[in-house]
Amino acid sequence: MYVVKDLVPDMSNFYAQYKSIEPYLKKKDESRQGQQQYLQSVEDRQKLDGLYECILCACCSTSCPSYWWNGDKYLGPAVLMQAYRWMIDSRDDYTEERLSQLQDPFSLYSCHTIMNCTRTCPKGLNPGKAIAEIKKMMATYKEKKTASA
């Protein structure tokens, strides 16, 4: 991240990366959108604990050596944790599409599990674990994709 002045960083690249993951609920059938709530079981809701609390301060991303070297291509811990949050949301219908967005060598796989992100998070969240879970999901997604081809 570039410093604008003193302790003011330019976070425009960070927010552009965040926007690229489409951090909102996406439904394939939009005909009922806005007419009723999308219910979620208690168990499905608990899966989101430790993910939705992120305040997007970017402390984890700026402490990550991989993000220092490849900040233009690697999404970074904060953005990837939010991507995982939407991938596992039981109400979202676009998990496969979200996974396919991360299939280049840099977006996800630049994480080398140094875990600075987890140590520096002011909320005590674990972005490293979320990234590992995305990598597991990606492996099964690729297996499914090659089996169906």
C-alpha cells in the first residue's frame, strides 16, 4: 500500500480487490428478491462466525509478505477471508463461480501460510485458516470439474 501522507495509506487498490470478489449475497433466481428474507439454519449461521466480523482495516494484508511483493495480483488475507465468507454462506448460489474467479496462480495461491495475518488481526480473526479452507474447496472443485469433462 502506498502512503499518501504520514499515517494515511492509499487503500484504493485494496478496495478494488474487495469489490472484485462481489461481497454480497447472489441468488440465481432473482424473481423473489426483496419479497422475503432468506432463512438460514443455526448451524449454517455458525459457520460464518469468525468471518463476518472483519472490519476491513487491512492490517492482515499489510503484514503479509506475499501481499507486499504481489499486491497488484494477490488478493491478500482480508479479501480472501471475505471471499470465503460468501462461498460458505448457505443462502448464496454462486459458490462455483466464486471459486472459478480465483483459479489464476496469484489470486489465492500466493499465500505461503506465514500467518502474519492471524497474528496482526486486531479482532483476533484467522484469515490464514479461511485461505486454507478455500484451497481445500478449490481442490474438490477442480476434481469435480475434471470428472464432469
